[in-house]
Amino acid sequence: MKEILGKIIRNPEYGGPALINGWTWRPVLEVSAKPQFRAALAKSIESSGMRNPLIIYALDEGDFLSFGGSRLRAAIELKLKKVPCLINDYVDRYEGEEVTPDNWRTFFTDIPTFFEFGENGMDYHYSLERNRRNEYDEAGMRWADGDNDFIATEFEWIKGAHGNSSTR
């Protein structure tokens, strides 16, 4: 795995060196997550591998993470040498299979509800991991192996995390 220099922050008000679209960045290890969540995710990756790819931007300045910070941090802590990534390659640094609207699902174990090809490249997220929306995309927590108590404790803001009718 090439070194990822930082995590893209899409809010230009955050400050710091600007990248594309005025986005800035911060070091990956500064990306926070609850310790219990990090430990559970690392345990899952250790036993089952990385289930879903990270989203990376390859820019002149280097490679930057867009999505998958907790997984990347776990991979670093586990000293993994290879991590699956979907790369928005702005500088033609990488070779490999092109991700298209027809094949993107094949790169995932847990297919996200939200995946798009936009003006900045490809992007995806599980609603529970981004902006703390009220919707709950179960695919984002499948790695937790159905441990609803863990999900409710770590993500108490999720309505319907115990599988009732409000779960999406």
C-alpha cells in the first residue's frame, strides 16, 4: 500500500493546505473514532479481512483518503501491506481495472446504498458513517456480525438499529 498522506476534509472552512475544490486535509491518525468501535473493527478485519474498499484521491501532492478512515486506521494498526482501494486518479499514477457504473458493486462485500460517479470522481458512503444522518444503511455495519447491542451502544443516534421497521 502506498502511503496515504492524509484524510480529505471537504469543508474548506476547516483550514490547512488546500487540495481540489478547496478541500483540505488532516493526518489519517487524527481521524477519530470511539475506542470500542476501533477495536471491534480491527478484530473484524483481522478475522475476516477488509470487506470493502477505501476511496482514495491520487493528486499531484500525493494520495489522500476520502472515505474509509476507520478501516484505514485499523489497517495501519494491524500493519496490513495491502488494502483494497477505489482510486480517483487525477494524475495517472495507477494501473488496474477501471471502476464503471456496470462493475462497481463487484468491489464490495457490503454494497452501499449510496454510490455515485460525480464531477469529482466516484464516491460512496454508508449513511451511518457520514454526517450522522438519521437513515441507517445496514450494509455499513455488516462487519459487526449482527451485534445489535454493540451497534446501539456505539451508534446510539441510529434510530432502528435493533432491526425494527424504521431500519433502512
